Amino acid sequence: MNLILWRHAAAEDLPSGDSGSDLDRALTKRGQKQSEIMAAWLNARLPADCDFLVSPAVRTRQTADALERRYRVVPALAPGADAAELLALVNWPDNRRTVVVVGHQPTLGAVAAVLLGDAGAVWSIKKGAAWWFANRDREEGPHCVLRAVMTPDLV
């Protein structure tokens, strides 16, 4: 299995005292550019038959829109999602497909920590960044491999 954790790009702040929903925050112009850069990088490397799972937040959907591929909005990926539930949702490590999850901190950072053996920690994933993990079956059992970490400013 390949699992790509893609944090949404830079988004507008929720104005203080605003009664609006965190889910309604949109990308900034900078965030739109970050999404386009990372989408180009990902599209050059992803197989055609990926599964794309996206939080219902506007900023994650706008980030995923830059891929110009079909995706599924998954309410369970909203801000505050649980790392273990995300891993169960994507069927890690047994899924044989490539899955891209567009989501939020601290959930994505917690998933990265679990996959790399630091369960209970929350690692920081920069806005717009993608972390690419692979599961490999070996004689001694399954192994998680960090294949790539890429941020828009490094592309």
C-alpha cells in the first residue's frame, strides 16, 4: 500500500468573534498556489487508479481540486479526526491501492508518528506538504517506509 498524507494548503484565518464555521475557511491566494505546485508534483508520480479521500472542509476540497481528479469527501476526516480511525478507514496496511488523504493537523501528524514508530506523538506537517508512506511485506513481517516528504517551497 502507498499512503500519501497531504495537508491542506494555507487558508484564511477565522476572524475572531466570527460565528462562521471552521469548515468554511477557504484557501488564500498563497494556498491556491501551494496546491497547484503540490498537485503537479503528485500527479507526475501517482498511478492513475488512486483513491482520493478528502475532509469536508472547504480548504481541503480546494487543495484536492488542484489535482483535477475525482475524490470522495469523507466526513470522518474533518478537523479533529482520530489517527487510528484514519488508518482503519484507508485499511492500512492491507490495502493494495494507493490512497491520498487530504486532511488536517494534528491528525496527519499523529498518523505519521504512528507509522514511523512514535505512537502517541504528533509530528508537525507543514501546510501544503505531502508525506508518502509505503507498506512492504518482508520475511520478518510488514515494514513501513517513508518514501518522500515534499513541501510546496521545495518543488
